[in-house]
Amino acid sequence: MNNKYVILVSPRDNEAQLVQEYGYKTILLRKEISFDEIFDIDVPVEMDLNNEEAVLKKCLQLADQLDIISVFTMNEYRIPLASKISEELKLQYQLPYEASLRCRNKKMARQKLNEAGVGKVQYRLVNSQSDLEAELQDIDFPLIVKPSNDSGSKNVYLCKDKVEVSTALQNIVQSKKNIVGQSIDTDILIEEFLDGPEYSIESVTVNGQTTVLGITKKLVTPYPLSIEVGHDFPANLNADEEREIRSLVEQSLAVLGVDFTVTHSEVKLTKKGPRIVEVNARPGGDEIPHLVRAVTGIDLKALAFLVTLGKGIDSLTLSSSTVPSASIRFLLANQEGKLSFDEQFQSPEIKEQKWYVKNGQIVKRTESNFDRLGYFIVYGDEQHSSSTKVNSLEKGLAISIKNPLEI
């Protein structure tokens, strides 16, 4: 291992192990560091990451003592902080701070894209003191109401009239902080409902050049909840649809000023053409990197680190074993109650399976991506796509939820 260091900003996954596998030493910034992590990290630093001034001061102190070459995180809440640290340390390869803010805040992204005339979407910004009667003139229902800077489809509402908009606003205003203690933007986004199938685009930008690595089809519950229930990679698009989506994403990333990062852009394919839902300056979540690697051999997480060193796909060792398609399905609770499922069910088609809950546990109704029950992943083959295999397998799990009143 050499004496070059990488700052990890509150990692969510296996970032430390990944960085160490490439031969670099690690500095971990996190509010609380577990006993086990202390022994796996070269320089553990416990501090409040919401105190940006203190974090920057500490990083500058560390840079006086250590050779820091990269700041890396896949924690979307901390991407702007990582970009800010990179700028303060004057690192050469970094996601620009302003671009990181636009990717983190849907309001800022929508403003920038509309100003540039890229996939324009009607929207309004309101807060608890706004005059809804005036704000909602000349915009057609249904409308989507959502926070500017939260995630996981939390507090996203489809509203059919002004009363529903008012209720949605009240619910969002009550959520003053997100799960990491950051303040929710007081500007709440109201925008036209983008009707059409949803896709995510996995891409990488280095030196201002974007390469689209693949397009994922997203299966989502009907509104009002909008919970992701599955992903299929690659998406089954015709040539024109794929070209339009790729072009929109490439233009959007350029307008937002994105560089030196892997991105996960969400797009709806509407009758007016593709439209951006949001852009995230990180690899996709929900095991999308697993699906992409199974099909393309590209490790999105490793690539996300390598671009902070100024490197691209050509520096990545591709997996030699690939499959034609891969799908994931998430398991949801349609009501609150006691969960039961067949723990003994097995199938050679299931390549990975995980439960977030235990058999017999009382679960609440799934209302966001944060409270799903689990998932399983299936690969396709030359005869059958993964998406055709997956539905029958879910039936074999024999999931049932009994209402507490029936127990």
C-alpha cells in the first residue's frame, strides 16, 4: 500500500474496502464510527458532517500532514460536501460543487434545465406561505408535489386538485429534516405529471465527455405512492427511443455542469418525448450496479472511485462472465400486519435474495423505497429474458400479511 490517502465521506457501502483494494490509504469522516471500523481505517475522524465549516477546517489540517489525492462518497446526502472538500483541497479531478448542488436539489436542476430549454417541464416553487390559488393558475392537473432535496420517493404525491396539493404541502412542511439531519428546502416543487414509462440511465462523465453505459427499465407502483418494485437491465427500447433518451441525458449533464462522476439519471418517456425526473451524481441504488455488472461486466462503484482519480472505463477491469439480462424485484407490504413467507423456497434461477425483515414480524405498509420487505435477483439466458422469469418466482415465496385484527 502506498502513502496516498483518500477521504471517505460517510460511506454507505463498501467504499473503504474498494479504495483499499486499489492500494490507497483511507481517511473516514463520519459522525459516529463503529469499533470494528476503527481497525479497518487508517485515519478515523468522528465529527458532525452537517457542520461544513468544521469539516473543511479539519480536512485542510489533514492535507497539511498527508498526501490526499481524492475525496470519495456514494452517499447522495454527502456528495455536495465531498465536492466542497475537493475544491478546498484543490484536487484536480472533481465533481464541481455547483453541479453537485444541482444534482442534489431537484429545484435547482429543474430551473437550470428549463432555462437551457432542455426537456422543459412546467413547474412551480411554493412554500407554506404561498398563495396556491395564484401559483396553480395556468398549470394543468394532475400534478406532482415533492420536496426539493429529499430522496427515496419520500413525500412524493400525485395530486388531482388544489385540496390534495394543500394536504401534500402540509405533510412535506412537517418533515423539517431528512434522515441525516439536513434541513429540507423550504421551496417545495410542484410540477406537471410526466405520464409514461420510467427509465434510469447509468453513465460516466470524464473531462466533459459523457458515456452512457446502459438504460434500466423501472417498474413503479401506481400513484399516489410511486414505490419502485423492480428493475430490468437492459431496458427493451426501440432505436429511436434509446437515441432520444441518451441525447437528453447527455445534454442535461452538460447543462448541469457535471464532470468526473458516475451518474444515475431518471427519465420518463412521455408523449412529448423523454423528460428528466432527476439526476443523481452517484451510481444507481437498489442493486442496479449488480444488474449492470452482470450484463456489461462494468463495476459502477469501482468506476465511481476511479473517475475521482481522472480515470475512465479503459482503466477498469471488466468482469469476463456476463449474461444477456438481469432483473430485480422488491417485495412490498400491501398492508400492516404479521408477515409470513416460505423460508425454505429455493430456485437456481435466484442469484441473490435478501430479506430486510423476519418471518412472523409485524410490518407496516410499504409507503416508500425505505420500507420494502426485501428483494431477489434473476438472470436471463439466451432463451428467456430475466423479466419473463421473475414473476413466477415471486409467487413461490408465498408471501402473506395478516391484519393485526385477524391474529
